[in-house]
Amino acid sequence: MTHSDLSSTSLQTVPIHTEEDLLTARHAVRAAALAEGLGLVAQTKLVTAASELVRNCYVHGGGGVLRIERVLPPPRRGLRIVVADQGPGIEDPDAALADGYSTGPGLGHGLGGARRLVDEFELRSEPGRGTTVVITRWTA
Amino acid sequence: MTSPDIPIIRLGEVLVAGLSRELDDKTVMLFADELSRRIGDTRASTVVLDITKVEVIDSFAARMLMEIAAMARLLGARVVLAGMRYSVAITLAELGLALPGVETALSVEHALNRRAGP
């Protein structure tokens, strides 16, 4: 599964370089979730998951970008959020996904928590080359 | 330093503060400082945080809320989180963040009544 296949359309891109961008990113995801017809709980889960990812991107990845895509591989439709940075990468992705694991100012529930809040979750990271997380919520 | 974004109202021994729709990191940290000062000044026994408007609590905001509750407890006050939206509650539970040690109430009214109760 790649996030750049022909079956997805990029809706919006939000650069993540300042703390204000974290809010901008949240608002963009909320608006997209609303536009795609997600219910309140689904919206909240997706926005919260995105919030975890953009915070990681900002705090650990030195900033990056959030991209919102609409996925249309029949028969499913969904909303996909891609958060990418070119930071130091994650040495041990499995450990990073475990609850309680933290190298920053959080509770260590961010990455693993984000995975539980969405339908599909993909983490790609190479030490020294950055991290990309792709989350998908099916809307139909 | 005051945090005009989150006014803190005093009702006898109770401090009530309504958190804004967006809990950005800076606002929450300023608020924590201001609240600890006010608890110290007023000797408040209870702090009711109205989170009715808060649409998203991620793990960072959850940590801040837990720290605020811990800080208040050290100052002799208890914190009640009032009015959490059901969508936020479901999301926090799935994140694995049940906010241990933080008291909650359905609404500010419930929080105040509980305090006045037997």
C-alpha cells in the first residue's frame, strides 16, 4: 500500500514548522473529516490521531508536512492523512508504538494511541532520513 | 503573568475556569502557572475545570491536565474536570488515557452540587 497511488487525491497540504501549525493542521483535518461526512466520534478520533502525529513531527522530526488525501479505491472510500518529516527517524518503530514509550514531553501514548484511533496505520522510518506515518479512516 | 484566554472565577472556596475550544500548548502551560498562583492566593479547596468546549484532548493535553490536577493536589485543592464531551471521552479511553487520579463530573453544575452534597 502506498499513499501516492492513483486512487488517492490530495486535498490539502499543511506545513508543520511552528506550534501554530499544529492547530492549523488539526483544523484542516477536522474540516476534511466533516466534509467527508464522518460522525462526531470518528472526526474526533481522526483529529486526535493527526494531532499526535503532527506533534511528533514537530517535536521529534524538526517539522515537516501534513497532507490530507481522499482515497477512492472501489469499493472503499476514506480519508488519509500523511505526516512526513526528514528528521532523525525512529530507531525502533516497534518500541515507539508501545504504550509508555516516550523520548519527549508526552505520555508515550501518542504513536500507539494514534494507531488505535484509525482503521489503517503505516509507519515508515529510516534512521537519519526521516519518518512518514500514514493513517486512514474509511468513510464508506 | 495572567492568561486572559482562560479566566479563573472564584466562588467562595471554589475556583472555576472554562477552558477554551482549542487547548494549545502555550495556553495550557500559562494557565497551569496562573492556576497554581490563584490556588495559593485564595486557599481554594476545589478547582472545577469546565471542558465543555474542548473538542480534542490529545496525549499532550491529557498529560497537562493530569499535571494540573497533581499540582493542585499538592497545594491542597482537588480538581474536577467537568463536562467532557462524549466524543472526547471515547477517544481518550481508546488512547489508553483514563486520566487516573483526576476527578470528573458530567457538568459544572454536577461538580458544584457534589461538593455541596452530604
